[in-house]
Amino acid sequence: MIADPDVIMATLPEWERDGEIRYYHNTWGRWLSAGQASEYRDRYGVDVWDNKAGIKIYFDVYGILHIDRCRDPELKIFLEKRMTRWYW
């Protein structure tokens, strides 16, 4: 998914690591039900919001969506759909 980079840069917190700039979407968890989060934790042994092993959702400077460390393919698809035009 590609989003408008101008909107991303204006609305999401910027973070730089090793020269790469990312714009994190930190409120994506509102789309998950308690059951989804619990099921993920039970199945993979990781809390979805864990800072070191949990799911990270961000956009790069080109507006391309990245969903990192999501072990569940169905949940990843669910999150990709929710991130479509999140800012509209």
C-alpha cells in the first residue's frame, strides 16, 4: 500500500535509524479486538505491542506501508486493509 507522503510526514512521528527515516503509526492497535490481541499472544508467545518483539507499522519516505514482525499472515492482511486510507 502506498499513502500520500505529505500526509504521512505531517501527521506521524518521525524516527530515524541508520540513515533511514520512518513514520510510525502508533495507534494502529485500536483496530484490534481484545480477542485478536489475546489470540496472537497465545499463538506466538508475543504481545502485539511489545517494544522489542511486537508488531511495528510504519511508512517510509515514499509512503510505502511496512508491517514488521507480524507472524500471523491473516492478521497482517487485516492490518493492511485497516491502514488503507487511515488518514481520510
